[in-house]
Amino acid sequence: MRQTVRGARQGDQYVRITHHPSFRRIHAGVLTAREDLGQPRGPVGRLFHGFARLLFGSPIASAAELSERVGIARGLAIFATDNISSSAYATEEIMRVLVLAGLGALALTMPITTGIVIVLAIVVISYLQVIGAYPNGGGSYIVAHENLGPAMGLVAGAALLTDYILTVAVSVSAGVNALTSAFPAWHEHRVEIALVVVVLLTIVNLRGVREAGAFFAVPAFLYAGSTLTLLGIGLWQSATGQLPQYTPPAEWIAEYEAHPLTLLLLLRAFASGSVALTGTEAVSNGVPAFKPPEVRNARITLVIMGALFGTIFLGLSYIAGALGVLPDPHEVETVVSQVTRTLVGEGWFYYVVQLSTAVLLLLAANTAFNGFPRLASIMAEHRYLPRQFSFRGDRLAFTGGIVVLAILAALLIWAYKGSVTGLIPLYTVGVFLAFTVSQAGLVKRWWMTRGPGWEAKLGMNGLGTAATGIVTVVVGVSKFMLGAWMILVAIPVLVWMMWSIRTHYLRWESSSKPETPVDPSRVQVRAIVPVANLSVPVRQAVAFAAAVAERDQALAVHVTDDEEAAAKFQEEWHREMPDMPLVIVESPYRSLITPLLAYIDAVRETHPDDTLMVILPEYVGSHWWEALLHNHTALRLKAALLLHPGIVVASVPYHVSA
């Protein structure tokens, strides 16, 4: 701002250049808003603002995004916890199906585990190639969208979005189960505990990626260390013939009725255990969140994740099979709890294992809190989801995606009463569908580009497509009646919704016919001011109308249901406002908005070449509670006029001082 200032003596003057405290000048015509811009001034507003800053942290500038990125250690804590933590319940889910064919069928736990780990190795190798080919993230969705077309991209995207929602529901429910195994009295409150955990995870993730990584790192490494130590103890006891004797409660054995060991039952067991592969794609989706070199760090993280998970999964299945552990039919105590209790007793180490398992499972949902918002933001940029999903909040977190994910996951936990076994059938279909579509997209990519080593890459992804495709069919068929049908229905519905959203955006963006003239010389304003009295706000609006429109192009409109009162008002108006025409619209049915809108539309129809502007006088109170004392006619009228094309709406506020 420039201001000419005169000095004390005649002829003295100088130019003072000042800057507004809300902005910092970069260079001519460019300003930067300061961090404290828009902070509330009232005591209540400052209180809520301070609480929000305490809860979510201070804003982070966009330029600081690079410092919010994570290295390999924190990357494991953020992106690998979903996959690693599934080792805590994958073995149990296999056993829960096999035990239906009798206790002897539990001997098949280890072979099925080995088959799943082989599929995991194929998937990990495939996603190493995804990371290199698509370092900007997006994972299966981007691969399928670019190579197989938008339709298959939407299938992969819908599958991943449902997978992320179920990741939160399953991981949190499993974590609560691990917790209630150590403290059985809490079992009846498992749903409430799970919902509280979802709220806490939401708050932590709204604070940003870096703080989430620091928060989750300790539980992740504590789980890995304690579980590997437990497996070391078990393998040593097995090798030396010192494994303790395990005897399941007699009532558990009576709960299970023996069924024939059929191929379908084996496929169900394999499908249940395949939940172990969930979260494998999370690293490829979050490559941009890693520090440079992003591709190298993401690949190392993925390999460590796969190796760590495979080791724990194989070890738990072997030890559980060697002990002859029987899954609790009531889901009160987990298989991991039984294995730990049998190997080391109920000392301090038992509680370390159980609590670290519980905390990691609870925090494994964080993988989805990173993956879902990032994928949703990419799809929003492609116009398949509402634009709100691409918005980044004060802490550089994708606020919309985080909140929507939390709400949907909480609803699932509540609907299934926190049952992991009940949620698992919904879980794996979307995971393997995304795997299959992604790898098929890479097969086509290598075939079309034919770069160095393309034959080996094509062969590996072709094998991966076949393997995960078979698992997808197995899961869909074996789990169809147990709940998988809901996901198989939900994915096409999501695809249709996202396609409709994109159609809307494209139609909106391609609209080229203006409703009001774009040439300023053709703009002829015709102003209408709805009035109820001769108050100061009304006089302000009338003065503004007279300023923006020609003398014969502005008028006031008064809607009334009382003819006598209207006649008095008309007389007073002509006396006070002789230069502004007044139109009285009688409303015999006491409606205000409808007759007024009808009159505005009539003026619009009779003067199609004019730009119609409706100018609304509006009271604005100084306190929030004053809004409850007014009927907000101007606000309702503005909302209604949004649906009337070609009409400009202007609000002339009058702020009532305290």
C-alpha cells in the first residue's frame, strides 16, 4: 500500500510504503498469506482453535512436504504393518476352517501356509516392478488404468478402496481380540474399544505422515522382535524335543462337529489364510511418501516386509501345528495367545507378546489410513471421485479420505460386532482382484514396450496373473455364501458411481455456453431488491441497486399477505424512497419464497437480454446464538436461486455490533 505523507514544513512530502500484517510480499503482484491468518478473535473461538491445534498440530507449509516424507524404518511402520500384522491371525483363520473336518485335518495348516507364502513371493516380485514402473504411486489402479483402460482401472480402484476399508475393520477387530485374550473381562466391550481406537487413529493421521510414522514405529518393531523371539524359543524346544504338552478345553472339542474333508473345504481354508497377503500393495501405493531415492527406499521396504511376514507366518503355523493348538470357537482367546501361553507361561514375556500384537494389529489399520486417502486423491484428480478427496489439510494430510475411511470402517465394526471371522470373507476378494488386474496390466505393458529384459518381466507377471487369478476365483467361490457376494456386488456399484461422477465433471467442464454475457459491454444489469421494511440493511441494498443499475432498471419487491399493511408500507416507501419503484406481490397463502421466485422468473423471461441481479439485504449477528433468533430468509432465498440459471445473487450484509 502506498500513501503520500506531507511533512511539517511547506513543500515537504514523501511516499510511505506499508504492508498489511496478514500478508508477506514476495515480489510485485505476489503475496503470501501468513500462518496466523484467519485465527478467531473471540474467547470461545480462540479456545476451540487452541484445542484443535493441540489435537491436530500446527499447520505445515506446502514447501515443507519433503521433510514430511519417511525413510525405510518409518516406511515399514507406516506401510508394512497391515501385511506383517496379518500373520497374527492368518494361521488361525486357516485352522478355523480345517478343524471343521476334525482335529486331524489341522495337520494341513503348514502345507497351506507354504502355498500362501509362495503366492506372496510372486506378488512381492510383481510389486517391485510396479514401484519401478510407476514411482508416482497409485499401485494397481494406475497400472490397470494406463494399460487396460479406464474400466479395468476403476475395477482395481474400487477393489482397493473396499480392501482399505476392510483393512481398518479387520485389523482393529483383531487387535482388540488379542487384547481381550490377555484380559478376558474386556471381551464384552470389544466393539466400544474398537470404535475408540478408530477415532484415535483418525486423529493421529490427521496430524500428518511423519508424526504417524513416529507413533507407530515402536509397536511395529516390538511386535517383530517379541514374536521372532517367541518363534526362536518354540523352534529350539521343537528341535530338542522339549515342546510343552498342550491340552485344549474339552468343551472346545465338543463345539466342533466333524465334516468330510472336501476340496471345497480345503479351498476355503486356503482362501481364509490368503488374508495374509492384504497390505502387500500398500508400499507401491505410497511411493511418493518416501524420501529420495523414492523407488529404492520403497523397494527395500517391500522386500523387508515380505521376508519378515513370511518368516513369522511360517513359524507360527509350524509351532501351532506341532503343539496341536485348537482355535477357540468363541473367539475369546487367539491362537497366538495359546501358543505363547504354552511356550513361556503367563509371565511378563507373555504380556509383552500379547500387548505388542494387540497394539500392532490396532495400528495396522494405519496402512489403510495412508493408502485410502492417497488412492482417493489420485482418483479424484482423474475425476472419478469428488474433488474434496484431493484436498490436503493444514497438516498435509488428505483430510476427506481419512474421515470417510474412519466412518465406513466404524460402521463395519459395529455391524459385525468386532468379529474377525465374520469380516474375513468380505476381505480377500477385493485384494486378489486388484492383484490380478494389476499384474495383467503389467503383462500388457511389457508386451507393448519390449524394453530390456521384457521377456523375464512378462513371464513373472504372467505367472503372477495366473496365480492371483486362481486365488481370486477360489476366494470368490468358497466364500461367496459367507459374505463375499457383498463385495462382488459392491465393486460394480462403485465402478458405476465413479463413472457417473466422471461423466458429471466432464459435462460440467465442457459446458461452453455462458448464462450471463462474458463481454462487459453487453452486460445490462436489471436489479431486484426483496424488501420487508425500511430498515438500515434495506436502505443499504437499495443504494447498492441504484449504483449498479440504470435508474429505470432497478426496483424493490415486497411480498405480503396483508393488503392493509401493504398499502401503508407502499405509502411510506414512496415517501422515503421516491426514486426506487416498488412492486407489491400479494401472497394469499402466506408463502414468501415461492411468490418471490415466481416474480423473479417472470422478470427474467420478459427481459431475456438483461443480466438479472437479485440484491439481498441480510442481517449478520455479532454472536453465534443470535443466528437462532432470525429466520434467515436471505439465506433460504440464495439457496433457492442457485437452481435458477442466469441470475446473479448479491448479498449486502449488515453486521449488528455488540
